[in-house]
Amino acid sequence: MNINLTLIGQAISFAIFVWFCMKYVWPPISSALAEREKKIAEGLNAADRAKQELDRAQAEAEQILRETRDEAAKIVEQARSRSNKMIEEARETARVEGQRMIDSARAEIEQEVQSAKLALRAQVASLAVQGAERILESSVDEKKHADLLDKLAAEL
Amino acid sequence: MVASESSASSAYINHHLQNLTFGLHPERGWSLAHSGADVEAMGFWSIHLDSMFWSILIGVAFLWLFRRVAKSMTAGVPGRTQNIVEMAVVFVGDLVRNTFHGKSNLIAPLALTIFVWILLMNSIKFLPVDLIPSIAALLGVEYMKPVPTADPNVTMGMALSVFALILYYSIKIKGVGGFSRELAFTPFNHWALVPFNLVLELIGLLVKPLSLGLRLFGNMFAGEVIFILIALLPFWIQWTLNVPWAIFHILIIPLQAFIFMMLTVVYLSQAHEKH
């Protein structure tokens, strides 16, 4: 349990070991650790950036989708209103055309009726004259009785 | 019967507590000591071959392992060995960064060497107390005390080296004048109290290496003695004592290594501080 040269021997080996550790062990390990730290920090940074990018892209996609959907809805709406208008127009045209045809038919009928009336009237007049002739047994001078006949025709 | 048994026990204990000593014997010249009396006669001019052998073997093994890892060190995914080495380096590095605020390339490797080396030297204690001495006896070696840190020469050798560093940095950072002023004028900054301060501070300074070296030595030596005493019991009862004691040493061994390292860093940090 006495102090002897071992103390000095241990001090020397201690100094050599510390020197070796300082020179050949510590620097490579600590520099590699620092490098790894940097790498990990970079990796985390990159991950953060990628996440932000992803969020941005997602938001953008959502925006585009929303816009597209709106646009599609607008187009459908437009088409619907346009078709309604077309139907309405066609209906109107048909109605007008029909009315026109009805009117013209009515006018024609009217005309027919008038001409038939006239013809009938003239026939009735001539029949009346013939009848009268028969009754009087004499011919009626057409010229003398023209006035009378016209008056009669007008009265019929 | 009892007397012979107790003398056998004390012979066993003495044998286990004696180092393999090589020294300058006044009569035989440079030779191996064969008894306690030989060691006494050799005095200072002797060396403990077993302490030196184990301490250097372990130091070389530690540095070989760490150097191998350092050479193949990669910043990528670390392997198993690299992981362990890195854990030690990061542990020590963080401690030094938190404790020592100066700039020094020496402190961190110094702390790493102290921590791992002492930890490994202490760890020889986990081996059965008779294992290495028995193997040595088979090989014809008379004495063998394999735990280097249970040798005060080893612990004081390291403590005094740390002390030399404390003095070196104190003088380098503060200058001879600054260092003497610090010793003379703290804690009481008055000329009349200079002698008092000097006594106080010098004792404080000299206690540093003593507390460092003797704490480690005391813990390891006491643990060793207790293991030896337990080994004297009948073999079938030994486990009731040596198992708890060994489990307790799982705590003590890293703790003592840690304390030695931590105090070294603190002392050197104080040496770097200007008041």
C-alpha cells in the first residue's frame, strides 16, 4: 500500500493515452457526429419543405377542382336555360303559325260563304222572276223591272 | 485450530492485497518481491507490475476499439460498435459542453479517456475475486491484484496528472500574477487577510488531487476487501452476500468513473475561469 514508481508509470501511460485519444480518437468521431447532425437537420428541413409543398399542391388542386365544378355547374345551368328558351320560342312560333293558319282558313271560309250567298241570291232572284213570269203568264220585261228585281234581290 | 484458521485467513487476505512488485531491493538488487517485507524494503524504487499491466492492457484495448471505430466512422447509419462508442462520446461531450465553458481541444478527450478507462479498470471487479490470481498462480506468478484502481499509485498517478493540468491552465490563463492574486485575495479581498486566504486556498487546491485519487481508491479498495472477505465464507453461503454486493457495484463502478471525470472537468473549468 505504499507509493512508488507505479504512480509515475501510471501518470506517463495516462498522458500517452490522453494524447492518443485527443489526436486520433476524438476528432474523427466528433466530426462525424457533427456531420450526421447536419445531415439530420438537412433531412428534417427537406421533409418540412416537402410537406409545405404538398400542402400547397393539395390546396391548389382543391382550388382547381372547386373552380372546375363551379364552371361545370354554370355550363349546365346555361344549357338548361338555353333549351328552355328554345322550347319557349318553338312553342311561340308554333302558336303564332297556328293562329295564322286558323285566321286564313277562317277568312277563306268567310269568303266562300259570301260568294255562295251572292250566287244564291242571284239564283233566288232569277227563280223569283221565273216564278212571277209563270204567275203573270207574261214575260216580264227585264229592262222595265230591273229596278224591282234589284230591290227584291237586295231584300233577299 | 481457530488460531491456525484465522492465520490462514489473514494470509489469504494479505496475499490478495499485495501487488506483484518489482523493485530495487537493498540486498538483492532489482528483483521481484516475494513478501510484504521485501516490498517494504524496496520503498519508492519499485513498480507494481500487475497494476501497470492491467491498466495499460485496458487502456490499449479501449483506445484500439475507439480508434477502430473512429477510422471507419460514418455519418450514415451507425453499426453496433459505433453506436456504443458514439454513446460514450456524446455522453462525455455533452457533459463537457455543459460544464466547461472555455475553448479547449484537450478537455473532452481527456474526460473521455478518464471515464472509459476508469470504468473498464473498475469493471475487472465484476470478475470473481480469485479468478485472475488463480490463473496467474497456475502460470507461476506469485502475486496478482488485477483491479488497477484499487491501487493508490494508479489513482493518485491520474489525480496528480490532473493536478498538473490544473496548475498549468491556471497559470496559462491567469498568469503567475493572476493565479497568486487569486490565491491571496479570495475569498476575503483585504491585504490583512492575505495569510488566511493563502492557507485556505492552498489547502483547497491541494485537496483537489487528494480527493480525486483517494475517493476512487477508497471505493475500489474497500469493495475489493469486502469481496475478499466474502470469499472466506463457505462456498455455499457466499452468494447471499457477494451477489448483492456485486449488484451494488454495478452502481458504484460507473458512478466512481463518472465522479472522477466530472470533478476533473469541474476543476479544469475553475482553472479556466478568471475572477
